[in-house]
Amino acid sequence: MSASPRFTRWLIPAVLVVAWLLVGGGLGPYAGKLGEVATNDQTAFLPRSAESTRVVEAQKAFRQDESLPVIVVWTAKTPGGKLGPRQQEDATRALAGLSGAGLPPASAASAAVLSADGRALQGVVPLEPDLGEELPRTLEEIAAAAAKVPGTVAQLAGPAASRADLADAFAGIDGLLLAVALVAVLLILLLVYRSLLLPVVIIVGAVFALGLACGLVYALADRGIVRVDGQVQGILSILVIGAATDYALLLTARFREELQARSDRFAAVRAALRRSAGPITASAGTVALGLLALLLSDLTNNRALGPVGAIGIVCAVLSTLTFLPAVLVLLGRAAYWPAKIGHTAEDGAGHGIWKKVAAVVDRAPRRVWALSLAVLLACAAFAPTLNAKGVPLDEIFVNDAPSVAAQQTLSEHFPGGSGNPAVVIADADRLDQVARAAERTEGVAAVTPFAPGPPGGAPLVADGRVRLDVTLEAASDGRAAQETVVRLRQALHAVPDADAIVGGYSAQQYDTQRTAAQDRALIIPVVLVIILIILVGLLRSLLMPLLLVATVALSFVATLGISAIVFQRLLGFSGTDSSVPLYGFVFLVALGVDYNIFLMTRVREESLLHGTRRGVLRGLVATGGVITSAGVVLAATFAALAVIPLAFMLQIAFIVAFGVLLDTLVVRSLLVPALVRDIGPAAWWPGALSRATDKH
């Protein structure tokens, strides 16, 4: 061989490695900068077409109302003690004396109001809505002023305090979440490979993929093309690390097989790429297209996750198919050091375990799939008990949050909706009729037209419209408040020529839940069709893809059943966020199909040579260890989301982690192989393999 081709063979891998080093060095810091372009303002993630969203837009006409309220609540230091006019005057004076960045003029803060039971005071301070990093300091100033009221304990509630606690929950997400995920993956890889070098290479490739993804997402978010919040940011990190590691496990396992059969590292990498690229790209395609299906959602945060997640998956595939092969070429057998790779295709202890599993599947396939199916159906029976109608305010945070405790105190002494009213926008010339209709609505505690200046002043009219604040009797985050919103809308829509619309926190929660249910009804079938089309093209069969999709869908429903028991019986959640089932479906079905793709592409490859029966058994033995390792890695990375102290993240972490393990250990290992073994060549109908005579 001439020197030039030999030089070129080494040059291309070296250039690829250097290129990725530049990508990692240049774009890696953006993984820690996404917070700069992220927003945790929940009003930015409302349904586009919902009535509560129209109210948010209509409120912009009331310039005096562009604020973020914080509610100060005082109670006596002595439990159960009474408060009187003196404390009320001191509290009013404390709020009136506030000044500084983000704080209102003295006249903007409300006077302190004494509760009907005489045991609490309440005051509202409107803040500038875009305080950003100044919000915690501003709240500290308000808390310090409120604490000066003698004989009382002050707490801060309301949207401003909740936003600060939410920001605190996501604080350090860039470092902590990534560190937990990477350490978990590294430990698993060390156990799987018993190698010191290869796990580090895989981790580095995953980090490079994440850096590239974060750089692209940062550029898009900075230009307003995509939205990013703390949830999307956290899921992106986990998704890229998990997917890149999974794909790397598949490629490196195939490379190891090829090294056992040949000594030329270049030929081994080429063969491993040729046989792995199809399953890897098909698997990535199911996840990316499944995520892009979220663009059909009417919820902005769902639509945001779609392209952001798809970008992450593409970057993971790009790293796996370029950086990793280049490093494997340069390292050769040294990549697996200190483990030694012989020149034999025979396996070690890991394959021995899977030979036993394959023997059980071969000996009694019908019993295996029937038992597996029975277990999944038993778990799925509990799925209808999962309450996906939202999480109450006191359950949003896993740990105790000051704003939640303050809201509970507020609800004990004032109407449940105090400080967080429903907002009504209506035609000004129908103000009286609208107000009377609202007052007569069951569940309404008070109706107050919005007026600037001192209480009792003339209502503000903007563009011929007025605003009314409707205080509800029930807590604004509860189901009862949402039922009141429904009644209120019915009553106000019936007022002739009023064009009344109802928004506010309770209405937003109700609209979000309804929209989430509509999204599930639309997006779930779309994702299933996308996956089915990809599988048909990959496996050149119709029955097999239908079988795989059905089994993974059943696995998802079974996971929801177990999640219902864990969330409601063990963890004490009364429900889940309305988006949790959809997120869980997209991740679990797309990722669950990944493992079946890895398995069945190898089974098809073996079946072409040895027939369906032996193809199933050989494919299960060959892929058993690597797919199980991939499943454990992905479960561990998603479990890392639990470090973020939010119910939504904890619930997603459990659903995906448990569901992935269920797919890996039951569906892919037992149910699917046993079904294919029992059906025989007909499982490949109408492809050519279905007409082949099985070899025994």
C-alpha cells in the first residue's frame, strides 16, 4: 500500500477528532448559558387559542396593571393570636415606605386588609414584571420591611414569590443535573466494559454532542425562534447524554465483535458503522420525529420541547457516527484497555446469561409471552386511576417552598382566591350587568372593578373595555376554583353584547388541562403512525412493526399504571401535571421502540442467514448485553431529573426510568422474542422472510 492512502486513512479520523475538540471547546460553555435565554414565566406557555390567553393580551391595554404582584400576609407571633388596627396601620405604613429598583411608588402598594377572623393581615405589592435576577433581592427588601411590624410574622405569597421559588428550584441546573447524569453513566459504563478508557471516550462524545446542541438552541432562543424554560433545558441535557450514550454502546459493541473477527481496525470500524448506522439513525429518527410531533400542540412549552429535543437527538447521532468511530480508529484495541479482545467471536459471561434467556424463549415461547403479557396487562389495569388534571400549588415543589407555605397561611384566613383573582375583561357599557352576573355565580366571593388610585375610584376604561377582579371562594390552584371558572364563563358569556372573557391563574390551569387532553388525542396517534412508517421501511414488513408498536404502547400504559400507584399511594401526590402523560408517551414509546429496533434489525440480519427461529435466538444473545446496558444507562440519566425539586420533573424521571427498564427487561427481552419465535416466519409478513422456510 502506498504512503499516501495510508496517510489519508489516519488523517481523516485525526481531523474529525480535532474538529470535535474545537466544537467542544467553542460551544461547550453554552450548556451553562442556556439559562440566559430561558424564561420560567408560566404565562409565556399558555395555550395559544385559549380564553385565558386572550385575557393576558387584553390586559396589556391596562398599562397600570403591567405588574407582578407579591402578596404579604401577616399573622400573630403567638399562634392563634388576634391582630388589630395598630398592626394594620403599621403594616400599611411598612408597604407604603417601600422604594427601590423594581418596587412601586408608595401609592401603588395596597393598604393592609384585616381578615374576617381578625387573625391575619394581607397587602399586595405590584412589582415590575421583568425584574429577572433582581427579583430575589427585591423580595428580600419587601420581607425585611414587612418583618418590622411588631408582634407579627410576615410571609410572601403570590405570583412573584412563586416565580422566585421556581427560579431557585432551577438554580444550578446546568452543573448539578449534568454532573449527576454523567457520574451515573460513567459508573455504569465502567461496570459494563471493565475498561477505563472507553467509558471516558463515550462520555466525552456525549458532552461534545450536548455542547453542539446547546450552542444551536442558544442561537435559536436568542433570536426568538424557539422558547426555552427550565424544564426544556433539563430534559435537553438528559436526552442528549442518554441518547448519545445508548448509540455509542451499540456502535462500540459491534466494533468489539468486528475486532474479534479481524485484526484490521479500519475494516472493523467500517463494518461496525455499516451494520450499526441503519439501526442508530432509524432509532434516532423515531425519537426526533416523535418530538417534532409536539409542534402540533397548542401549548407553547410542548412546542418548544419538540424542535429543541430533535436538535439534541441529531447532535447525539452526529457525534456517535463521526467522533466515536474516529477515536476508535485511532485507539483500536486499546480503547478497551485493560480488557483484552481475542480473535474469536465467542463471548464471555454476559452472553452466557443471554444464552439461558434465549433457551427459555426457545423452549416455551407461548408460556413466556403469555406470562409477560399478563404482567403488563395487570399493571396497565391501574392506568385509569392516574389523575392528570394538574398538580395543586402545595405539591408543585418536592421540598418545602416559602411561597407555598405563605399561600396556605393566606387561604386559612382569607377567601381561597385572595390575591390571585380571576380576571374578567368586558365592554365598559356592560360593566354593571357583568358585575351582577359574576356576583350571582356560585363560588364567587367578591367582584371588584379595576380602578387606578384610591379604592372606590372610577373604573379604568381602555379601548372601550374594563377589567374586573373576581375573588373566588376556593383556592386558586384547586379543582373547585376551576369549576367556578367554568360557571363564571357560562354566566358572563350569556350577558348580551358584553363580549366578556375570563382569565387569571385558575382559568389558565383549566385551559391548560383541556388543551393537554386535546394534544394527547391528536399527537399520540401521529407519533404511532410516524414510528410505524419508520419500522415498516427498516424491517420491510408490516406485521412485525405492528407487533412492536403494540407491545411498546402496552408497556407505556403499564408504566402509567405503576406510576399511578407510586405517585398517589407512596409519594402522596394527588395528581400529575397535565403534560406528564404526553411527555412520558413521546419519550417512552420512541425510546422503547429504539431497543426493539436494535434487537429486530439484528434478528432480521441473522434470520436471513439462519432462519427466523435461530435468528431470534442469535439476535437476542448478540444484543442482550448491550441493549440492557443501554436501557440501564438511559434510565439512570432520566432518573437524574429527580434532583430538580419539582413534581413535574420527579414524575417524568420516574415514568421514563421505570418505563425504559420495563421495555428493556420485559418487552425486548421476553415478550417480543417469544412472540416472534411462536409466530415464526409469518411475523415478517408480507416481506420475503415470511415466505422462507424456517431452519431448525
